[in-house]
Amino acid sequence: MTTIDVLEYPVTYLSNVGPARAKLLKEGMGVRTYGDLLMQFPTKHIDRSRFYYTHELSPDMPYVQLKGQILSFEEEGQGRKRRIVGHFSDGNGVVDLVWFNGLQYIERSYHILTDYVVFGKPSVFKGRINITHPELTDLSAWKQMYQNGNDSAPILRPYYSVPEKLQKHGINSKMMEQWVETVFRLMHEPVKETLPQYLLDELHFMSRHQAIRAMHRPQSASEVTQATYRLKFEELFFIQLNILRYSRQRNLRYAGYVFDRVGMLFNQFYYNYLPFPLTEAQKRVIRQMREDMRSGRQMNRLLQGDVGSGKTIVALMTMLIAIGCGHQACLMAPTEILAEQHLATFRHLLAQMPVRVELLTSAVKGKRRNEIMEGLKDGSVNILIGTHAIIEDAVQFYSLGFVIIDEQHRFGVAQRAKLWQKAQVTGTGNQPLLPHVLVMTATPIPRTLAMTVYGDLDVSVIDELPPGRKPVQTIHHYENRRQQLYDGLRQQISQGRQAYIVYPLIKESEKMDLQNLEQGYNEFVKAFPDLRISMVHGKMKPAEKDSEMDRFVRGETQILMATTVIEVGVNVPNATVMAIMNAERFGLAQLHQLRGRVGRGADQSYCILVTAFKLSSDTKRRIQIMCETNDGFEIAEEDMKLRGPGDLEGTMQSGIPFDLHIANLARDGQLVQQARDYARRLLDSDPQANLPENANTWAQLANLNRDSVDWSAIS
Ligand code: ADP
Ligand code: MG
């Protein structure tokens, strides 16, 4: 019998796993085989040589081990609250051991006045310390299991966190530990190595088998650290290897247009019409794209720049390169308001230049629409700006050379795929030529995440704001101090400034949220009878919404009250105050996006976060971070720490294509970089990357999940 066979045994082969538990293990933990069990690493290791005394216990202790006897059992409570309590004493005091189910089982299995080792988490109930669902081990069995005859050595024992649902069926950490030990006992061969030998040597890694063994039963704390490091590296390494291998294949396959010169238009604009000197970051980003565009490969670049960092001018100038080389360019925005704003900016900046810019949204109809369609087909329209109306089948270009997608997180994968198809139509010859693609986003995706999720896109960052900007000052107000908020607003507005008041709106409580906005509107109208106030929300008719918005943009109204529809891209430099109501209901990323609507002019701007009085500690932390920093990347990193990477706004929709098993993107940033470097080196020397045969389940996992996303469409 070979090793692999043992690891593929279904868990039902284990002595105390029947069909019911097997089902729970599969559904609750994804564990189906012995091999899967080995990959369930303990969440911590506990020094099992350490015993506490009952009188030392406090509810803030994570886990404790006690030695003593159950004095008596007692049943308490009725119905669902029924529980069995074992009064446990070590001679120094008494703690209650509590079970909520399996009552008969408990009384049958455990006996009074017998020596036990109790292991569990202390908590407080009705002023008394108790341990719910403790793990009880017969003292002699414990000695055999944990001490191996050696009384003094520190013994690190794994602690496996088992989902609550499984705990209710008697599956606990101790049981996991026993199962894992059984698997190791049955194995005849070590777990297969997956990393190349030279890597193990160079990085001083333990073997895969040693690492997995050490995770479950380490000799020392430092062994756990080493094992964890190796396993994390391996996981990230294979993901990076896949991403890089994929992107290299793509580069071989897809040629891009060659824009071999920046062209007349770019130069003309640069020397005559550039409205302000570019920041160093803007220059750098333009240079990077310039390199891509003449490389002969299709550019796939993600441009990250915090709100207000000046992505638009970069978009415009790189478009001029494409046009100067005889092609068309298009810019796709997530909303009509934004598309119109881009159109106005482009027309304004290009007023003196021979460049025709048109707008295509679903609102553009009839004759006008036909004219634009004609112009696109015959090439007389140089730049097309629009919403997703651009990707309709009827829209055909003469020669689309460059596509920019603004605020990418609003676009689904499928929509992007359609744009690509459109591009194929323009391809000629045997090999389809693809237009260059720039995805712009203000959602500051932390570098580590970008590298993993968008590993096959190149990333450029505008990490510098235009000069003269004053950082927005952020202040926290409790809801009950409304008057202060009014006074502050009044003061700014009396100086000719404008203000946004934002209310949360989510699908689940849409009706209530809209009522809140409307109630708020009435309150503000009452408080500021002399001012004009706009209101905008997603449930309004588009025309009505646009006109309310326009009134604010033109300065006819002083206050704009809105739900989060204003989150993306709107540019009103005269607005210097934003009050965010119920700020506790917003995520960090969203708060930051919203705040980006102010601080766009030379004046000092303010962001007021209004919250209820009682806040959870996470919320307090979010508010605190917002008050402390304006740096989008810092905020994104914090956000990832608070919420975990899978939850980040913006990556939600694009979808992280794999679950990380052991590595953590928020914490293991450096390791991601290292894994990437090594993966790159391996591919340089061995493009096929012939890894040890059947290179590990994680590599397969990474592959598998990637395929569930149509990567050819988005990268
Ligand atoms: P975003 O990156 O959020 O799209 P925009 O491109 O809308 O930012 O730029 C925000 C504001 O900053 C605009 O009013 C723009 O004209 C201005 N701006 C951009 N680049 C510079 C620069 N280098 N110097 C001064 N102002 C700039
Ligand atoms: Mg923008």
C-alpha cells in the first residue's frame, strides 16, 4: 500500500467517524479524506505542561488546563436552556463545567471523584467562573498521551478550532488530534515533497513532511514558526507560479498594437495645452504605459490612484498617443454622471486640438446616436466616452487601439469580456491584435492583494497628490450633537462653500434608509430655511437625479443630500464639507471613497463622521483610522486587517479567485513578494516549470479555482 492511498482514505475509515460525522466534516471543514485532515492545521499550540489552579482563573484567559475531580453533577434549566453542570474542584476552589447537550452521554462517560485533566476556555455566567463544553481526559490517559514519561519538558499540543456545529456533535480539538495522529501512524511514506530541492536548500526549508508534522506536533515554538513559514511560502509560490506562467503564455499569444512614437498630438498637447505641470507620479505612470505601448505586446495595466490624484489627465494623454498613431480610444465610466463629467473635461482640455470626442450613453438616441456610430465606423470619432452602452454589439470601431475602464470595480467580468471581443473584431491578419487596456481604480487595493489577485496585470500607482492640496480634516461627532454640525455647516456655507450630507443605503434596509434620507432632508430644510438643498438617490428617475445633481454642480444649491450615489468620481471643488450620517454603517473603503469628494480645491475641507453613541470596537477603530489618516493605501491595509482580504470592496465583485489556506495577504505581504520573485526565477530558467510530479494539492487548487473565473477575459 502506498502513502497516497492512505491519504485518500475517506474519513469514515476512522474508528469514531460514521456517516453523520463524515457529512459534518465535509460540509463544516471541507474534510473528506485522511489527507484533508492533515491539512487542517491547529490554530494555536498550547503548552500542556502548564496547569492552572481553579482560584487563578479569569474569563480573559484563552485556554486553561486544570487537574482535579468532579464532585457532583446537577441538571439546571428547562427546555433549550437545559444543561448539565459538573462541579469540579482541584482542592483550591470550584469551577462549573457546563454541557448543553448530550446530557445522558456526559453522565455516562464521566464519573465523579475520578482524576481528570480539564481543558477549555473559562467564562463567566451569573457571576461564577465556568467552562463550557470542556475537554475531559482521564489523568492516567492524559499522562500517557501527553507526557511520554517525561514530567518536566514543555509539551506543545495542537489546538484545533472546530466549528460550533461540529462541536455539538461531539467533535472537538482532542478528537481532531487523535485522528491526525492515527493518520500519521498509518502512513508508510512521508508526505510528498513539492518544492524543488534547490529551493529547500537555499531557503533552509524543512521538508514538506517535516513541516506538516511540526504543525501538528511541534518540538518547540520555533519549529512551528519555521513550518508555518515554509507552508505559507509554498502556497503563495504556487499561486504566483500559476499567475506568472499564465501571463507569459498570454504575452506569447497576444500581440498588441505597436505605438512606436508618442505622436504629434501628444506633443502638441504637452507643450501648449497642459493646464498644470504633471506630478512626478503622473509622469512616471505615463512613461510606464508608453513603454508598454511600444513593446508589441498588449498592455494590461491597472492604474491605482487615490481619489483626486489626477488619473484623468493621464488617461487623456495616453489616449493621445493612440490617436497620434492612427487609432481610436474609448473610455468607459460606471455612471452617466461620470461619463458626462469626463466628456466635459476632455472637450475643455482638447478644445484647441483636432480631436473629436463623443459621448455614448443609453440617453443618446436617434439621429445623434447614428451620427456617432457612423463616426466610430469611419474613424472620424477619435475618442469615445460612455457608459456600458459602449459595449453593445451595434457599436463598431474603425480601429480601436486603446481602452480605458474607469473605476473598474463597478464593472463585472462579463462586461469586460465583451469589450475584448469587440477588440478582436478590429484585429487583422493571422494573429488578433488586441487594443491596449488600462483599468483605472481609486479603490486602493493593497499591493499584496493586487499582486495576488491581479498578478498578471501590471500595476502602476499614482502615489502623489497634486501640489497645494490641503489634507481633509476628519472629525467624529456623536449624533446627539446635531447643533454643532449645523453651526459648522453654516460657517462654511456663509463663506460661499457647498456641502454634501450622505446617508447610508443598503439593499437589505432600502426602504428604511430612504426614509432616513427623507427625514434628514426635512430636518435640514427646517434648520436652514434660507438655503437651497438638493436631494439625490438611486430610486429617482435619471432625469430628475441629473437635474438635482446639476443644480449642485453649478452651485445653485448649497447642500446636496444623497445616498452613496455620489461615491464615485463626482468633482465639485467648491464643496468643502462632507457630513456622513450613520458613519458606523459604512466600511472603511467606502468612507474613504466618500471623503474623496471633498478636498478637491485649494480650501481647507472637512469630513464629519456622525455616529450613534454606542459603537463596537471595530467601528471605533474604523472611525479612528479615518480621523488619523488620509492615505488610501494605509486605509486599505487597515481595512484588510479588520475585515480580511476576501471582503474588500472592489475585490468582492472581481472575486479573489482562490482561498488562501494558511497564508494571509494582510500579514504576509513580504512573503508574497518573495514567493513571486522565486516563481519568476524558476520560470526564467525553466519556462515549463517542471515541478516534482503532481506538485501538491494547493497548486492544483489554485489552478482549479482560477478556471472558475474566465481569466482570458479580464487579463
Ligand atoms: P482622480 O484620480 O480622482 O480621477 P482627477 O483626475 O479627477 O482625479 O483629478 C482631480 C483634480 O486634480 C482635477 O480637478 C484635476 O484637474 C486636478 N489635477 C490633476 N493633476 C494635477 C496636477 N498635476 N496639478 C494640479 N492639479 C491637478
Ligand atoms: Mg476619476
